[in-house]
Amino acid sequence: MKKKTAEQIKQSAAELKIVLGCFPTLKALALAIGEDYTVLQAWFKNGVPTHYCPTLEKLSKGKARCENLDPTTEWGVLRNSPI
């Protein structure tokens, strides 16, 4: 796992705010993904873990993108791979 830079964490937090805008509260978003809201609070400081990105993109109806939630992952490779 690559360590995220300060700029990548800032980008991730900005994108997470987009997802949060789709919910009335941070707790509501946390409930939707089955996490405690304190875990999500930590994401603003540490970045969003890769495995949550597709779910967050889906919950935001595509307003937030995996590429911005976790810029350390090569999402283009995954998006272009056959199922």
C-alpha cells in the first residue's frame, strides 16, 4: 500500500465532502457503509481506504470519483478490465 502525500489526503478529503453532501449527517453516511462515524472522521486526516471508494462513488451517484477519493490506486486499469 502506498503512503498518501499531504496533497493526496487533501484531495481525498475534498471528495469525501462531496459524498457527505449526499447525506444529512456524517453518522448517516457511516451507517450507510456500516462503519462508526469516528472512522470516517479519521479519513479526513488520513485519506479514504481504497476498498471503500467504489461504495462511496455509488452512494454519491458518481458525484465523487474513486480516482479522487484514493489517488494512489490505478483506477483506470480497474475500470478498463473485463469482468
